[in-house]
Amino acid sequence: MIEQWLFAMIGVWAFAVLFHAPKKCYLSCAINGAIGWICYLCFKQLGASIGVSTMIASILLTIVSRILAVVQKEPVTIFLVTGIFPLVPGAGIYYTAYYFIQKDCNMGANMTLEVLTFAGAIALGIIIGSILPQKLFSKLSK
């Protein structure tokens, strides 16, 4: 699992560079993304479904992003957009298109459902993490 954490950090760090995040935020972005990925893996190992694991990881990512934004006095999107990178179902999107191009509609439909589950879980997790009152986080900057 340490390898997973390390590779998630490296991937998010690279995405933060590509996203033109401030250099002082690279490490925070990388740690945030790795926390989200490890959270996802832990819940998946505990038997949670892909959707539930992704949603809980997204909630945690959003909360940590909000904390980092207050502490580092940067916009939340810097930490959230880069940190969510490991959870985005890129391979699923690729295989969805692949199966439809190959005219395998059954597999294409299955992959579409899986990708929509991921995307919906990410969106729901961000919404839940975002509805927490700002007062909870603003106390951290004092």
C-alpha cells in the first residue's frame, strides 16, 4: 500500500505542475491526493462498493482541500482539482469508448454505468464536503 501512496503522490505532484499550481502548494497537493487514494483503497478493502469508496474519499479530499486552502491562503480549487486526479476514472472512460467502437454494446453499457457511478460519487462527495460551514475552517487561519 505504501507504493500506491507514493505513486498517487507522484501523479498528483505531476498534475499540480501541469495545472500550474503555485510551487509552494505542490507537496500539499500531492499529500492530499495520496490521502484520498489511500482512503479509497482502504474502504474498498473493507468491502465497500466502488461508489461508496469513491464518495468517502471525495468527501475527505474536499475537507482536506478546504483546510489546506485556509492554512496556505490559496483557493480550494488548487488542492481539490489536483487531489481528485487519482479518483477520476480515466481508464473506464477509455474502455467505454473502446467497447462502443468495437460494437460491443453490452460491455460498453457496463463500463458506462461504472464510469457514471465513479463520476456521481465524486460529485456527491465534493458536494457533501463543501456544505460544511466555512466557520469550521476559518478558525484554522488564526
